[in-house]
Amino acid sequence: MSSAAKGRQRKMPAKAAKGHKLPEPLAEGFEVTDTQKKSWIIGSEIGSGGFGTVYYAANASKPKELDYVIKVEHHGNGPLFVEMHCYQKIAKPEKLIEWIKQNKLKYLGMSPCYGSGSFMYNGSKYRFMVLERYDKDLQKILNENGRVFPTKTICLIGLAILDVLEYIHNEGYIHGDIKAANLLLGRKKGTQNQVYLVDMGLACKYERDGKHKENLPDQKKAHNGTPEFTSRDAHKGSFSRRSDLETLCFNLLQWLRGELPWEKHIADNNKLQREKEKCMENIDHFLTVLFPEKNCPEGIVKLLKYVGDLEFEQEPNYNYCRKLLEDQLKKTGSSKDGTLEFKSSIKKPVKKLEEPQPKTSGKENVSKPARKPQTKRKIDTPVEFEPGTVLTPAMLEILNKRNETKPKAKKK
């Protein structure tokens, strides 16, 4: 241990989530060695969550260049172990490079896993994982821009995510938690307009031994994900490739309008599920309510309808999905190699979603705008840590969030 590691003492973090032990704060300069004998230097703490802590980190050969992050958890915990297993299997640097070359991509928006392992510190055993360090997350940028993005930027982000999903799905996994807080901009020179999908904390296998898992609801896994964007399948506790694509579509629509009509039910998973099912059963009506000016981009309309028609075990046609967004880009006068522009027009409130009604002579009821979406994750499973905690200073806010507080009961 370095002298800096011995000399610096820090205050213990807040109490861990139920069933989890928080790691003891590591001193800056502490060195850990991964399973490949590579050494990493711990930097300052980014933040801690209900299961572990995230630090800036440097390769021991360049100790002043904090180009990485290290996620640390107590060896007796499980969340990071699950995420590590996924990253180790599908995110080896050489594997990602091979896929990029094979598919002639400019880049793939997924962090390589540079190392992992375990170490002892003051008599306790910990596990760790080393990932890329990125820049700001898109949720912060959304909040700075009226919670909406221009159509051009939405299409560019959608294309980047489709590339990542095709790769992840090809490896037999689904991501399970696509949202702006888990989408980060590149930090290195030349990557400022590149978007990276992070946090594999809810990733899971959708197939076993090359065969798709059956569509069997599982109450233990029901409603996994971030409430606003959880797919219909995930609400039931069953997972498929179409689930990720549906979650992506819900994000695209929210970025266009600033909110979704079901967000007022965010504290009630069952009602949230019913509202989404109602919307997807009548997509034309859903989009008429969401876009009363009838200005929803045609490419996104077609993408939502395509995803809505996918069968549970059906492999998506990623090229077709990309073409829909590329064609929409052309209509905006842009190309898929364009820069990300985040300023957009002011959002308009979303009307209350109602079933189609026959015309009447009376005045229509005008509902209040849907409330702003919550950024906290609501998960009814043993997984008790926040997503989006992977790679940047922007993750401090997310990592510091503890367990969800229960919604207050309404006064009778």
C-alpha cells in the first residue's frame, strides 16, 4: 500500500441497503491488481450507492491519467458480481474491436471491461471492475434543454443505441434499462458526439443453450427497470429482444415531447403496465394524443409500429430499424455522421390519454399536463442499486441515491 493510502483517513459512508455491506472507503493512491496482473491506482471517489462505491482510476503505468473508473463492492454482495459476469463475457476490448471492424462501424457505444478481480483491504475482501471513463449523461443535458431534443439528435442517438443492442443481443443478452441517465457522451478527443450505453446491472440472458427462453411471467422479476420506460414484457417479468427495442421507443418519444402520458401513474406499477398496453394496442390513437399537432416524425412512428408487431421470440431486423431513422435524418437535412445538437423548441404538455370517444356537441374535458417523470428507479426486486453508476462525474447524483422512498399516501 502506498504512503498516500496509509495516510488518508475518510469518513465511513452512509448505511448500506438492506442485505448489502458498503465497502470501507479506499484511500487515494491505493493500488489493486486484476486477474491479468494489471495494476490500477485508485483516485478520488465519485460516489457510493446502496451496494458499493465508484472511483476514478488510472493505469499504474500512467498514474496521473485518470481515464478509467473502478466499481468496488464488498465480496459478500451480489449486484456487481452479476454485472461483472456480463461485462467479462461480452465486453472484452478485443471482442468489441472485432465487431466494429466486422460490421464497418465508426464506433460501438459500449464500454470495454479493462479488468476485474478482488483484493483485501483492512481485513475485508472486495471485488472490483475497471471500465472506461466518459463525460456527461444525457439526462443532465435533457434537463438543461427543456426535457426535449431535436429530431435530428434523437435519430442519431437512436442509431447509436441500435448498434449496441444488436451487439448485446447477438451475445445472448438484453440490456433491460435504456434511459438518458445511462447514455453518456464520449470524453476523449473526437468522441464528443458519440453516445455510450452503460450500466449492465439489469442485463440478463434471453436465451439458454442457443434457445430463446419462453414467455413465462415471473413475479419476482416483474416491473424491472425504470418505470417510465419499462417494456410490457418486463412489466410481466419476461424478457426478450423486442423488450429493449420497445424501451428505446419509449425514450425516443419522451425526448420528442418531454413526457409520456402514463408518467402520472409512475408510483403504481400495475396501472403503469395497463396504460402502456392500452397505448400499444392502439398506436395511432396513442400518437394522436401525444402529438395533437400530428407532427410525430414518420420514421419514429414506423419504428414504434414495427416493434409493436414483433413476436416475443422474433429476431428484430436491425437494418430495417436503422433505415427508418436514417430516412428520417435525411428529412431533417442531416446525415448519420452529424453532430449532436441539443437545443430544441419548448415542449408542450401531453394531454390525458383517453379511449376513442364518439363525437359530441359538448365541450371536451381538458386534463392537466402529466407530472414530470421521476429520475429514481423503482424496482420491486432484490436488486437495490441505481443504474447509470458506471462511468462519469455525472453519476455522482445517481450513485448517491439510496433506496426509493415509498410514495406518500393520499389524504382521504
